[in-house]
Amino acid sequence: MGKSTCPVCAAPLKPENVAGHMGRVHPHAPLPEAMPRASRRPKRPPRRLSHRREAYAYGIIAIVVVIIVVVALLPRGKERAPDFNLVDTEGASTRSSDFQGSFLVLDLMWTKCSWCQRFTREALVPLYPSWESRVRFLSVDLNREGDSVEVGNARILAFKAEFGATWPYALDTDGLADRVGVTGTPTTLLIDREGYIVYRHNGYESLEDFSSQLNRFVGG
């Protein structure tokens, strides 16, 4: 490493420190016309991992990726259906506890939703007569209009008459759709005898597809 001295006090200094030293110790002394230049350090080539360490690093990354994928694919615990307390269009109290011990098709819908209308007409109405002895049905209108119970029930009853639905319907006055996490209609849940959601479908579903799910979870 190059050495230099202060031109005033001859103190040994590194070349790059001469100007700073004179400014601090000899502030009134004139700087030499030619200040010594700092010696340049040779640039070191960038260090590369050895082949062994590089393989080790890649191995760790691969293991972390595998762990993330495995955790993502692990089966999640059963989701319990939220409790609810509604009054159906006939004025009867309808609580979640009323369905304990039975499978329940919970149809979260809106009377003005065209896909809900299709699902009711093409899947639920044909399925209901052959499944009502094994599965209970309940349709809940999300009440996007913010209707009173009286107005909402009138709208629902008109819907039932138009599409031939004969199972219980209720207006959502309990925030059920929010607690279930409905993002669109129709949203169909199949709840088992212990109150757990075993099947969820968002959107329209054909008669064949929904029937196959009932056979899968409920059986004959």
C-alpha cells in the first residue's frame, strides 16, 4: 500500500488521507499543487460458489419448494356451516339446528339472477321429488334489493310460483351470505348430518353434475 507524508508536519499518511489531514490539522496551510494520488487497489474478480456449494444451495431451494407445494396440497380440516336463524316465506322459523341429522342442500340465490333461475328450473326442480326423502332443501334469497321481509317474501313467492319450486325459501335477514363467503349467485352448499360443508359450488351447475355430487356424498 503506498505511503505519503504531510507536507507541513511530515506525519506519515495514506495518500488519500493527506488532503483531509491538512484540512483538519493545518487549515491555513496552502495545499500542494500536486496532491499525491491514492493508489488503486486491483479489482478482485467476483467470487463464485464452488460446484459443491452451488449444488448445496440449489438443493436447499428445491427442498423449500417441495415443502411449500406439499403444505398447499395437504387436506384441510372440515369447514363447519355457520349457524343461521331465518323465517321462511310461510312464516315458519328456520334454524340451522333444525337440519342436524339430515343432509341439507343450501341454495344461496337471488330471484333476479338469470343463472339462479336456470339452476332452479333445470336442476333443483327435477331433483327435488326424488331426493326430498333423503336430503332437505332450503333456498335463501340474498336480498340484494334490501327489501323488507314482507316485500322480499312477495318477490320470492312469485319466483317459486313461476319456476315450480316447492321446498322452503327464506329471505336472508341474518347475514348468512356474508358468513358463508358468497361471491356470486347461485352458490350451492351440501351440508352433512353433522353440520359440515362437504360440497360447495359457485355458479350454475347442470342436473347431471349436481345429481352426481348428491350420489357421491349422500348415496342411494
